Amino acid sequence: MTKVAVLGSGSWGTAFANVVADAGAAEVVVQGRRASVVEAIDARNENPDYFPGIALNPALRATTDPAEALFGADVVVIAVPSQTLRANLTAWAPLVPRHAIVVSLMKGIEVGTSCRMSEVIAQVLQLPEGQIAVVSGPNLAREIAEREPATAVVACVDEDAATRLQHICKSAYFRPYTNTDVVGAEVGGAVKNVIALAVGVAVGMGFGDNAKASLITRGLAETVRLAVSLGADEHTLAGLAGLGDLVATCSSPLSRNRTFGEKLGTGMTLAEVIAETRQTAEGVKSSESILALARANGVDMPITEAVVGMMHHELPPAEALLAFMSRSSKPERYGV
């Protein structure tokens, strides 16, 4: 039987591992840092830190030892905060089987390099792009852990590898589609976190659905511009990894980035929100690297620029909104 190692026992890592266990086509082992979480998954079929009271598949195993998880793995799924990927992967590299397909669940752009997660994986593990895949889409982890219906995109330049992964994670409630556009899937997944921060700020300031819809729509436009400049197919951004993920993340109170922005919009300081936030809001750090990537490719991203101002340059939310609304008028065209 295929062995799947999931590195990371946080909310999305646990939820995805449970999907694969429920699909029944693979043996699944989760590796986590915290012994208490690992023991709970192994002994009680529960992750009490993220999903208290939700029963996980009893076939799911867990360990704190990366070597144990990775030994004999055919598929290696990585679900750690994006800014820690390079350091973690460097430590794990000698343990990763050379034949394994490596799957990124992460939705971020590396600070300092502006690398996508698949690029970091390729650099550290020295793997061909056909062995690297991305899972993206409207994937709010709690809903998936509760086995509510959800869809996703499995993107890999090797179509056969994408199809293989699709079968491994297809369950009664989780329907994956395949795509060969890794760039589009990754850019959509990363930028939506930044747009969700902006939407959260608007909600926190008391604005309504018109403001939310405007930010989501214009956020999609700047996502398309960046993705296409990097070689993506614009149609990918109209699908689950683009619009689907954007709508879910901007609309749901389960979204870490939307919730983070909402607290900022109510008047909390950035330091106060960070101190109160338990889980990683990927858009906070990725916003800088996304803006750097956009500028390097001559792409205009005004919402991302406003978020960077709020997150990294102490720009008050009201001033950020004013800066966005005061931009020069232009015709609306798709991707403009």
C-alpha cells in the first residue's frame, strides 16, 4: 500500500491527513513537534489543540520522529508555516526518499527570496518539478475535519502524478480536481491571504458587502496580473485555486487572515493582534514578498501595497483605505 507522510500536525496538516486516511487508499503517518498532540492523535484519534471533539480516522498514525514518518514514504506532504519551510526541509532532506512525490499544502511566498513553496522544495531537495505538487483551493481546515463537502485542486506539471495524488485523497466528502498549472495554483493560494487581510480590515471598520465585494473582485484582478506575469494560465485563477479559495478565505470567520484583519480594523494594534493570534496568518509576512515579486515583474497590486503598509509600515487602516480609493480612475477590464 502507498505510504503518505504528512509533516506538520497543525490544522490543515491534520485535516488533510484525515482526508487521505478516510479515502482508504494509503497508509498515513503524521509527524508533529508537540508530543501531546501526537499522542492524542495516536491514542485518542483526536487533535485537541486544533479540533477538540472531532473524531479522526482510527487508522491515522502519528509520531514526533521525522525519520519514522518518512521511512518508505511514497508521498511526502508538507504542512508547516511557509516561512519555516526552508529550515525544516533542510533538516528533513536526508530522510526524504528520492522517489517520493512531495506535496505542498502551504500558501505563502518566502520572505527575502520571493520564492513560491514549490521552488523552495525544488531548491532544497534537488527534485525535478514533475515530483513536486501543490494542493490548493477553498480548504477551510475545520470544515474538512468535520467532513463537510469540499473541493480542491491537485496541481503538478506531471499529469500522471497529479492523477495519482487525486486518487489518494478522493473521499466521500473531498473531491480533488487535477491541473498542471502549479504557478497559478500557488499564486492564487498566496495572494488570497493578503486580500483576506484587507477584507477583514474593512469588516472590522464597519463596512458592508459593497466594500467586501469590491476588494474581492479587485483582489482577483491583481492576483491574475501577478500570476500571468509569472507564466500562469489566467483560467486557473477563475477556478477553485483562484476565485474559489479567495471567496472562502475572504468570507469565512474560520479564515485566520480574515479574522486577523478584522481585529486590526476594530482598532487593535498590530502587536496586540499578533499576541492574541494563536495560528499563523500567512498573509502578514507573505504580503511583503508578494509585493516585492510584483514590483520585480512590473505588476501593479494596490490592495497588496495597502496591506503591506498596514502590516509593516504602521499605516493606519483608514489611511490605507483612502489611498486605495483615491487612485486614478481607469476603465474596468479583466485582469487590469
